[in-house]
Amino acid sequence: MEQARAGNGAVLVVLGEPGVGKTALLRDLTNPQQPSGERGDLRVLRTAGVESESPLPYAALHRLLRPVADFDPLPAPQARALRVAFGLEEGPTVEPFLVGVATLSVLTNAAEPDHPLLCVVDDAHWLDSASADALLFAARQLSADPVAMVFAARTGETAGREFTAPGLPVLEIRGLGDRAARQLLDERGGDALPGEVAQRLVRDTGGNPLALLELPTELSPAQLQGQVPLPRQLALTAGVERAFLDRCRRLPQPVQTLLLVAAADATGRAATVRQAAATLGVDGTAWADAERSTLLSVSSDTVTVRHPLVRSAVYQAATSFEQRQVHRALAQAVDADDPDRATWHRAAAADGPDAAVADALADVAVRAEQRGGHGAAADAFERSAALTAKEPDRATRLFGAARTAWAAGQTMRARALAAAAREHAVDPLQRADIDRLRARIEVNVGSAVDSHRIFTVAARTIAHHDTGRALEMACAAALNRAYGADSGATLGADVLTEMLAPTVTDTPRTTCLRLLLRTLTATGDQDWAKVIPALEQSLEAGREVEDLDVMGNLGNTALHLGHDEGARFYYSAMEAAAREAGAGMVVIYALERLMFAHLPTGPWTAVRSSADEALTLARSVGQPTLTAAPLACLALLAALTGSDDVDDRLAEVEDVATRHPLGIMTGPTHDVTRWAKGARAAAQGDAGGALHHLSGMRVPALHRFAFIDRLESAVRAGDTNQALIWVEELVPFATGTGQAWAVGATNLGRALTATDPADAASSFEQAVGHYRRANRPYDLARTQLAYGEFLRRTNRRVDARTHLRPALETFTELGASPLVERATQELRASGETARKRDPSTLLDLTPMELKVAQLVSTGLSNKDVAAQCWVSPRTVAFHLRNVFTKVGVSSRTELAQLDFN
């Protein structure tokens, strides 16, 4: 709260077993009468998770934001996303990522410097997944905002399900100490308990406050006074639940029924509980008895079960018949006001296949998906499938559950549901769609080789039924193969020939996919002479296609073949389109690949910006798997620039790779970390160590990216044979494709391994010329440095300077400190003292500061920049102030005059 008052967003996750006092702490936090601090300046918003409400998307979020939800100040896409999510507006499916951004906007708009906002979320383990995702995204994105968020969630056996919030600070509440526990026992009982009794209660409850308060009520006076031995096993946390249940069972049957209705209800509305209970024969007397038991409280039009343990104990102890009766009554009570909730109650009341309920629940799933509640949609589709008797309909609903579970980030569940859907699917088109999802899951979090097999077999099977589907999957399989994941499965010559043959009915998308498949087939066959013409055609055809998957495949192909312009164009287009649509996961995908596309062409500030944003967004959506590649890229940049945090970055990558499957990014992550280690070893003068690390790279595209580093490490380590092998491996690619950078690389290899100085000089000249045409400034500077060193060693010092000067300038602009030092020493040895240049002050900017500066310099307002960067306007203003200070400008006009390239 103090951080929020100081204008800095702050978050805390409070964890503890049931009854340990989490809710009491939250109550103290928000009570202005408590002596623990002044609360009058705070605006408090509250919500809580409810077990029976967890299938309903955004239910908890709506409760939290309802007092402050003002849609007018929000950017139009965010306002629409929130309206659709809350069921206030119909429309196309919204991206849940955009709902998270809108949540952040609403909270930061509602907060004022003099009146910070405190958001309290109790029982977070029961939050519906859509609300949890939106709230956690907002929590992770808080920065220069007077907002505090506190989540409280259960741990232990009775938690029901775990609330995870990676990256957020956690306060774990444990039981009371011995002195405090005894004080609580004495205050509860009025008289001091005998020491042995108190000691036993404290020890066996672990100091759990609720257990200390409740368990003595289950003991006899003689036991409490030590006159009769205590039971051998006292109930602990789970036993507290049983204690509540025992108390319920001693109540009259109508009261037990009333408690069961209240436990199964999620609305908390007295009218709803009253109507459902009346349907089951409960009268007013039972209400009075329930209130006297203190297990149920009624205030105005609200019914509250005393404690979550009461709710779970009562509901779980009921028979399945009793539960179904109660849900049937609740369905009737809420039907008109909330048809989706009524449908869920009817589904809970069903004890076998029920076509009408299954159809209604499938409609609920569709509405949840349209609102961006993918987790809730998966729950509804899966339950609908369980109530469906017809195999084709069951397959459709299981596939819907798998698709939405995957969209919700529930990877293992999605994999299992997709496998189940395939068992029931009969229609070949549906089986193809299921296989496409299965393959995508594998390529991301499983085996890329298995993904290649699934894509290939599915494409071959569907080729005569649907050309578009078949081409898309064939291209995906070919890309897997290009990146080293080859299962050995093939399309077959006849199928491939048919797929490559254009027809008069081809759409622009189909035309592009045929050309892309032609490119990838030639790539797989290493028919390099055909590759670049086919690639150029597919890149041109892709400009008429607005499909994000096609953009990604075109970018991936261009990146693999070293077509820098094509890779940058399609990844940038993909990122822009996804950002406009609020498709956060697609933005992360594009940024992770855009950072590699920027690497050879520079500037490295663009690489760092893409990697940093990808890392931040991956963490904000709780996807640690997606942090591996940007962390590896940042480790490489640290090595290339001589930063001190290489080891920290590498340790982070290793931790992620050890704990999470990386799918198709396993190879690239491995190679980039190898490259980082090799670059650091080379900077430290350890040529043998550099060669060891760089020899372990295994992804062809990254082999070629790191070619100069690998080549130079072999030469400096004295392993000329290895250098020659690598050069000869590259020659067919360079000759066949004619790529300027590839031809330059082979020339450089011949120069560094030549035994005749005249041959070396000629190869160096050719290498420099090709790299100039390639527009790869770092590789050009590396070549110029190597050439300058050669000329200086052969006593052509004046000629050496003409290459060393521009090399030094490029290294300085990039911030490549190890090579700046090396080039400076060479220039000094050639007889010239390098002029000391201060690198651009832009290099001092953080990636977010640079992005803000670039966007502001185009004339965008803070609000517009915030909408693009998915942060608050206050955070933009905070970064902009830092930019002004670091760059030395005082206005947006001056900022617009800077060259950010």
C-alpha cells in the first residue's frame, strides 16, 4: 500500500492453508477503523472466487470492476473487448489478452495519485480462469501506477485447485506461534486451559487459528480440562472441515438442505437461494435455525456461508442424488435472470446423456469463447461432450474443448482432449482439423518430430478432400523438416505433384501456399538453385494474403534461407496485425522471431527491444516456456556487447529449459546459448573454448547466422581443417542461392584459410564487396576487421586503416565493446590513434524507453502509446521522462528530430 501511495504499482499474493487467517488479514487491510494504518485515502475494490462459479467466464472480474467500469476513456478495441467479455455487447470473438489490457486500463484510470486503488481478491484458487488471467496480466503490467493488488489463495490438501502466479511476490501465512496460539485459546474459552491440553491443541493444529477456534467446540468439558484424555488423533486442517460437517449433521434436515442449496449457489442472492430451497420443501423455520447455527448469515438480499470450508464440506458430503436435486432447483430459480448459469445447474443435475442439456451447454461454450473465456468454454464443451450420445457430435464438442483449452494455455489438457476427439471423429475434414491442432501442440510443447509426422500424414490423407487444408499442413511439415525435425514421413510423389500444380480456382492464399511448398520442397532437397526464385514468388504472393499463419510461415521460411528483408517484413506485418487485434500470443510469437530477423541487419537496439517485449509479455501471461528464446537472445546480446550479466541470462535460460518443454524452440534456444558462450569465450581470448561451444550448434539457419564467429574460432584455435569443412558445407548454398551474404561468407572463409597472401587479399576484397551488398553491417565490420588485421600483419598499414576505421565505427554504434577494443588496438598498431567516440545516448535507453521514444516521436499521444504498448498512460509518462533525461531533450519536438535507427 505504501508503494501504491508513492505512485508505484504493487502486488502481493498471500498463500496459506484454510483457516490460517488470510481473509482476516484482508479484512484488516480494508477496514478504516483498524489501528494498523490510515485507509481513508484508499479506494477499495473487492472480489472473490466462488467454486460453483468457476465455469462462468469473467464473473469475478465483473464484480471487481463494476464500481469503476467506465468504458468511455478506454481505447475502442479495449472498450469493446470488455463489453463483450461482460456480456454487455454481442460481437465477434474477443482476444482474452485484450481483456487483460482493458482491465489494466480500467484500474489505472480509476486510481489517482491522492487516492490510490486497492484491489482485494480473496479465494483466488476458485477464480474462473478468464478472470484470473486478466487480473494476473494487469498485476504484472503495473508500473508507475498508484494501484495495489492483493490476492489470497489456499494451499494444502483442501485447496481444490492451485492458484499460481509466477513472477509475483508471495507472502506465505503460517500458523500462530506458541504464545499467540495459547492466547487465542484462552480468549476463546474464557478460562486458561491446562498446559498439556493447550500444548497438544497447538501442536496438532500447527497453530492454525480456525482450527484453534473450532476444534475445542468438538471436545467435551472433561477433555478440555484434562480430566479425560484427548482423542489419539485430533483433526487438523481437513479435520476442521469435518468439524463443520459434524455440526451441520446435528442440525434438522431442512436446515441441512438449506445449507446445501447455499453451498451449491454462486450468486449469493437471497431470493435465488430462497426460491430453490422452497422448491425442496424448506420453510422459514429452517432459515432461522441456520442463522442461529452461525453457519449461514443473511444480510439484506445476500446470503453468505460462514467460511469456504463450510461450503466445501457441505457440498462434498452430499450424495450425488442430493446434489442433482439441488442443482435442478437452482436451475429453475435462476433460469430467467441468468440462462447460462441455469444451463450449468441443469448439466450438474444430469446423471446420463441428455441431448437438450448438451446442446444448451454447447451454446454456452460458444458464447464463452466469443467473450474470450477460453478456459470456461473448454469446461462447457467437455461437459457437453460427456452428456452427448451421438459420436459425431461428441467428437465436435471434444474438439471444441481441446481447441479452447489450447487457447487458454492448458496444454496437457488440450493434448488429451484432442486425442479423445480423434477417437470419435469420422469426418475426414474434422479429423484433419483435429490433427492440425495435435501437431501444433506437439510443435510447441512436445516433440517437433511427432509434429512433422502428424502434419505430413494428415496432409497426405486430406489432399483429395481439401486442398487448402492439405497445403497448410504440408507447409508446416516442410518447415519442421527445414528446422531439423524430420520424422521420415513423406507426402508421396503423386500427392506432392498434385499439391504443387496450380489450378484456375486457386485463391491468393492457395497460390501463396503452393509457392511456399515449392520453396520448402526445394529447400529440403537442397536444390538451392530453385529455392530463391520460388521464395521470391511466394513472398510476393503473400502480400495479398492477410492470414497470420501464412505470414508466420513466410517469415520462418525467409529467416531459414537468410532472406533478411522478407523475414523482417512478414514478422513485422504479423506483429502489427496481431497487435491491432489484441492477439497477445501471436505478438509474442512474432517478436520472438523478429529479434532473430533483426540480428544480422541491426541495429541491436531493435533486437533488444523485440526480445525484451517478448520476455515481458510472456511473463505477463504466465507462459514461462515462451521466455526461453528471448532470454537466450538477450544472453547472446550480453556476450556480443561485453555485458556483465551473461551468466545470469544463461542461468535463466537453463532453468526454463530444464523445467519446461520448449517444442520447436528447443534447437534454436540451445544454439543461441551456445553462440552466447562461444562469443564470450572469444572475447576473453579463449579460442579453443569458443570453438567447443560453437561446434555444438545444430540448427542450419543459426549455423549460417553465426558463420563468422564459428569460422574465426576455428582459425584462431588452429583448426584450419574444421574451418575449411564449414566453408565447403556453405559453398553449395552460396553458389545455388546467390545470396550476397553467403557468397561473402565463403570468400571470407577462403581468405582466412589461404596460404598465399595474394589469394587471401583477393578473397578479402570479394568478401567486403559482397557484404556491402548484403546490408549486414555487423558481418561487414567483422570482415573489415579481419581484412585490416591481415593488411597490418603484411605491413600494408595505410591500407589497413581504410577498413579498420569503418569497422570500429560500426562496432561502436552497435555497442559491441569487445570488438571495439580489438579494432581500436589494431588501428593503433597500424599507426593511427582512434578518435574516441561516445556511443549514441540511445544505447542508454531501456528497450521500453526506446519503444516509447520511437512512438512518441511519430506524434502519438501518451494514451495512444499506452494502447500500443499495453501499459498505462502513467507508465508511458514515466518512461518518457527518463528518455528526456537520458537523451538530453526537453520536448516532443526535439525528440522527433532524433534518428532512432
